[in-house]
Amino acid sequence: MSFIILFAGIVVLILLITWFKINAFISFLVVSMGIGFANGMSVTAVTDSL
């Protein structure tokens, strides 16, 4: 299941950068937080890993 979440995160990252023209750094932060939450990490664990 986590590989599906990871693959979806990569697709979202590509879409954010190419179609929506969002800064790559901001896109990486948003996608990494989303992947962490989708994998069941707590808020403190996600913020500590960033």
C-alpha cells in the first residue's frame, strides 16, 4: 500500500511543478507532508522528519 501512496505522491509532485507552476521546494514540502500523513504518521513525526 505504501508504494501506491508513494507513486501517487510522485504523480502529484510532477503535476504541481509542471501544470500548476508551483515552486519545486514548496511542492516537495507539500507532497512529503501528504505522503507522511497518508502513511499514518502523526503530526509531530511528520514535522520532525521535515
